Amino acid sequence: MEVSKQCLLELEDVWKVYLLGKVEVPAIKGIDFRANRGEYISITGPSGSGKSTLLNLIGCLDTPTAGRIMLGGVDIETFTENELAAVRRKMIGFVFQTFNLIPSLSAKENVALPMRFDGKPKRVAYKKAGALLELVGLSHRINFKPMELSGGERQRVAIARSLINDPAIILADEPTGNLDTVSGLNVIEVLEGLNKRGMTLIVITHDHKLAERAKRRLHIVDGRFVDSNHSKKQNKVEK
């Protein structure tokens, strides 16, 4: 899928409503959101604010109850489940708080896994995985398994894995949540280095000091954006 030159991801008046028995519970309430190429965006919010739901929507892991999500200029509702999964693999690189590495595989094998899922030859996938591990400063740990790595090293392996299919967007969910201060700073510097190379970076975090490093900062409360640092009002009035 061809990506537009500027806007990579756009949410238009997006709602997400869950049914608890016969009761409708809105988790996201008419949010507008746009991520352009090369942006560095942070999203904060208290527990229960809708942050996790928003993460799933931004990452195209879920679809809205109402409104529209455009990825690369295409409405995600036009994709089948298999097509959407393929688009996620190729356009969005996910970095999670819990790393989600496979314990029995080496760093190189973990990083190469998404390419192998796409049917790429092992030799090609391993060569690229090695280059990415070098990029994040782990060329000396290429054959180590996750339990042989520190928390910060495991997160850098996860970052390398997120890059293997050349995504347009990196979506980082609490990327420093399980790390000490020094390791967390190293991970953030790696992510910010990718942003400086032109990668769109979206960080969802509880850490306000981390959030303040972003060029655009958004805060979500009760399913709506509030107190953002840009001029365009993000809230929609609930009807």
C-alpha cells in the first residue's frame, strides 16, 4: 500500500463503545488524531482514561464503533482481517513494555521473525536482523537469548524487531516501564534517533518526563484529548 507523503495515520471522530450486558460504555469519545511523517508524539493519561483502547485503535489492532481510521490514506474498514494484519506488519512497528520476545530464540532470530512470517529467506532475514541489532548497539549480543540479556538490551532487541519490515510508524507502549533510569534513557535515545532519521514515533506513557521530550504532546482523560500543546482543539462534544 502506498503511503501518502504527509499524513500516515488519521482518526476522524472516532468512538469506541463496549457493551457490558445491556449497558453501553464509551471508552473513546469522538477523538480526532493525525500523525504525519516524521512526527514525534507522546500520549499520556491516567488509568481508565481510554489510553489502552486508543493504542489498539491507533495500532489498527481494533476497529472503531463509529468514525473512521485512515492508514496511508485508506480506510481500514476496506481491508479484510488478513489484509489488515499484513498492513500492520509492514506499516507499524510495535514496541511493548513487556518486550514480547520468544525465550527460546536468539536476539537475531527474534528480530528476524516478522520477515520470516512474510516468507522471506532465512539468509536475507538474518542479515537484516544483524544490521538492525548493530544499529541499536547490540551486535555483540546477536546470538544471546532473552534471559541472557538485561532489560534494556531486551527492549533494544524489541526495537530492532519493530524495524525489520521498514515500518512507517513506530508505536511504543510504555517502552521504559520495566526499565531502570539509565536503561530507559538508552532506549528512548534509540527511539529518538530513529525519529531523527524520519521515522514517525508515537509514545504512550505514564511518565510525564518522557512525554515532555516529544515535539507534540497529547493527554487523554475520559476518552477525550485535553490540554494538548498545539493550537487545534482536539475534543469533540459528546452528542
